[in-house]
Amino acid sequence: MKLATFTTDSASELGAVVGQKIVPLNRILPQLPADMIGLIQSWPAVEAAVRAAADSAAIALDLDQVRLLAPIRRPGKIMAIGLNYADHIAESGMGTPEHQVWFSKAPTSANGPFDPIDVPRVSQALDYEAEMVAVIGTGGRHISSADAPSAVFGYCVGNDATERAWQHRTPQWVVGKSFDTHAPFGPWITTADEVPDPHALAIRCTVNGETRQDSNTRHLVFNVWDQLEHLSQAMTLEAGDLIFTGTPGGIGAAMKPMQFLKAGDRVRIEIETLGAIDNPCANEA
């Protein structure tokens, strides 16, 4: 199923997306947690009731009459892997890494699926990176690749938006990857049971309607299961943590001449089965 966080006024609610409708779960099941991390944590106990509510649709709102928010408003961790598609490695002029290359994005970079991406005041080298995002469910430490599928709650579409000038001014990428609004994702979480193979999904990015990235998750160098095995050797993966799984070739920094995002641009990223996010770019207020 497709689980979303949305608002019709100032308060956020949890919803189940069914076609072009959204079922307001907290109104039907007031005992549910108020946020997505709580829902993921309680999923084994509430799944049956949530599915029944979505199926019965006692209350349903038109999807185009609500505002979809980031499915997880403030993730505990946002981890992202670099250099994980062969064509992106080639355009970056680097060799295939022997070990997985990880960095974090600040939780404050989380952004809604249709909300503006800031073009920062301090630099004008904003780039896009289309990525499939895995959302941790059960999580834990020392998860084997064989057990990794059961640790994933679901999947989203994401944009690892990057301030290239800040990324490359030091060897450590965290700050250049962590500007506010630079991790839009959504539009909802598609639960893992609806994604039989996350390594066989078409992924595409357009900027102002022009195709920039066009690939498939089968081209991941380190697949999702290997990623979770590697990360969980170092840290406990917790419910609602986000794993940005890598971007294919076609980034703006690799174009000749380089094509960075500017105010007024629109970045659309779509992934087969998972939906699409569509973010305008705007100068930082």
C-alpha cells in the first residue's frame, strides 16, 4: 500500500493513497500514532486495521485537494551512498570504489515531494540526483544481506540535491549535501510488499521537461541488501531512517557546459511503481 503524510490545513495527518483518493487514517483510527515513524514502529500491531480502513474507505479525500508532505517529517538518519551507478562513476572521472562510499544528509534537509528546493544564497551550484530511497522498518545491527529485505518497510522517490561548490571544497561531503530543503522525497512510502524487486525499476529525472537521467535500479553497483549489511555493521538502523541508494549518470555537473539549477527551474523525478516527485527551485528566502 501507499502511505503518506498530508495536510488540509495546519495539522499533519497520516493517509493511505488509493487511486486518486487519500484515506485519512487518523480520523478513522484515532488510536494510530500521529506520525509516520510511530506508524512504522507499530506496524505489526496495526497493519491489519490500516489495510481494512484503506479498503473500506469510509472517508476519502481527493488527492489533489490535499498537500502531500515529506512522508517522514524529521527522519532520525538520512544516509546516502555515492558513486553507485557505473555511468555516474564514469562521468565523475573516478574508478569503481572498492568499498561503499557513504555520507549523511542532515535531517533538516528533508523536504516535501512538491515543495520548493532552495537555491542557496551562498552559492549557485545546485545540482539534482535522482535516487530510490529505502525506508527502514525493523532495522537493527549486523543485518545480513539475506535478512536485509525484511528490514525495509518501503520505498520512495528521492532527490539527493547537492550544492556542488560546498561539496567539493573539502574532502568531506556532508555540509554540501545537507542544505535545508535538499532532500525532497515521497510522494508517499510504497510498502515493500508492493515492490517484489527494488533492483528492477526504471528511474528518470527531467529538468524543465528535458530528460537528464534515464536508467534502471538494476545498474546499482552495491544493491540495497549490500548497503544495509554494510551500514548496519557500523550503526543501528532504526524505523524511519532513510537510505538514499545512489544516482545514475546525467547530473548537471557532468554536462558540458555544466548546467546547475536556478530559480524557476522544475525538477521531476519518477521511479517505476513508486510514483514521482516534482519540485520547483526558488531562491532561498
